[in-house]
Amino acid sequence: MKYNKRQLAYSVRKINQSKFGLLLRMFTFAMLLFFSVSAFQVVSDPTTVKPTVEMGMGMLILLTMANVGNLAQPSSRDTAANQIGFRLWLVARDQIDDSIAFPLPNASRQLATVPLKAGEYWHYFEGVENSIKYTGTGESGEITPTFGKTIPIIIKYTDAALNFVEEYTGKGFVLVWAICETSDKELVGTFCKPIILKKFEVKQDGDGKYISLEFGNTHWRQPLKYVGDITAAAPTVVGTGLTEIPIGASASYQLTAGAAAIATVDGITEADHGRYITILAPASGIAPTIPDSAVFVLRAGETWTASPGTSITLQVLDDATLVETSRT
């Protein structure tokens, strides 16, 4: 039996309506389940009222414009072209220590230090000027939106670059780049959703001799502000028994098992104001602590305990004050 176009269109419309209704019912059930559990916790233990309400409000905020606020018209400087620097930092997914939880961004979209396996470091590619670009796209679909990211770079033709494209095409990375004339760095990719080296082009012709790389993925997350350490060398070790961290050129400091509570810092100069440092816990043994104080201003006044695998990132406010931005 043949169907005319109107009958086929009607059937398609009914199927789409059925799919949408099913998704709506699933979402409603999930929300009802969450708030039912929250209500039960509030009734059974009044001490959970505050955190439970905060969790609930956090979910509701995601569904409203409250956390977006008002967006002012951008200036010419804000929309100027070619703001990304020429250097692209990257770390391969297999370099990341997956025994440590990958950090989550805070409300200001700041991300702490990416945890690497022992002896692993970030590397960088210096591209042709203005060849690093970022394009993030999103498009609404009938049921779910689709997303995409594209990050191209043109690099020097070398043996190392040829080895890289042969070995790592199709593999995942976390990428970081700098915004010129600022101290800002932006990051894309996570251990769970890395940025993939999607394709390359090796050129030796009348246009030139170079290698084009293109990274990207289809995850919804847009660039985050990376305030963690781009670890390029072993961290500075803080010896056992020391209660002071000697701040130097290094961006990361490794505590030693059995160390006493860290109370002070030394060596900060005016040039350090605004920079970020990361303090790493020892791999094992008795965990040192950093209590909240006038020197270490910690979120909610909560002492940081340097349990194996954890870290804390702080911003230097002045010669004797560091303010926590995130912890893992």
C-alpha cells in the first residue's frame, strides 16, 4: 500500500512528538527523584538543609538566566582579531594520571592543574603567526543540539613533527593557549572528552614546506580559564619539617610526607603578584596541611589536607598573601 506525502509527513510528526514526550517524561522523573531524595534528607537530618538546598539551587540555576546576567556590548578591543598567541601547549591523554580525579571548573570557569603521571610534562608547538585559531559551534536539533570544535595550527616541517603525526593522529589531548597582552590562558579538552588530532597535511610544494594540524571534538564544553600549572619540569620540593614555602620561579611545589602544617611563604616579589602556584601533596605517608590564615586565605576557611593525589592552586595577592582558586 502506497502512502501520499501528507500521510508520510503526518506519521513523521507523530513519531517526533512521541519521542519528545518520552524525553520530557524522563527529565521530569529525574528531577522528581532528585528533589524527593533531597526532601527526605532534609526531614531525616536537619543539618543537611543548607547543602541540600544549595545543590538544588545549583541545578535550578543551570535552567535559568540568573547565572548569565546581563551582557554588555563588546568593545573593539574585545572583538579584535588574532588574539591567540603563537604557542600551543599540549599534553596527551596517556600522560594524564587517571588515578586522580580530573579537576572541575569553578563558578568563574577557572580550572586547576591537570594531574600528570610521574615524570610526564607538557610540551608545546610554536605555530606560524596567527595560525592557531579556535572555532566552537552549536546547532539546535529536533531532539538534542550538536556541537563542534576546531583548533588548527601550522608548524615547522621537522622529523619530530613527522613522527608526531604518524603516531598521534586520532589520539586525544588537552590543549592550552595564551591570550596576547594578558596573563590569561584557555584550555579545551579533558581526560574523559579529549581534543582529537583529527587530520594533518604535510606540504612540500609551491605554497611552502610546512605541516598543518587540525584538532577538535564534538563535546559541548567551551574554553575554560586555565589557572593551573603547565608542568614543564619537576616541581620544587619542600623539605620535611619546613613550615614555609620558598616561592621562586617554579609554578608548582611538592610537599614531603610528614611535613608540619605550612604556615608562611617567602621570596614573593612584586613581579609575582597575580601569578598562580600549585602545591602538590606527597605521593604517600603522613599528609601535611595548610590551615586557613592571613597568609593562606582558603575557601570557606577549610583547611587543605595534602592527601596523596591532591593539589591546591592559589593566586598570589601580595608579598604575604595567597588566595585559593581551586583544589583537587
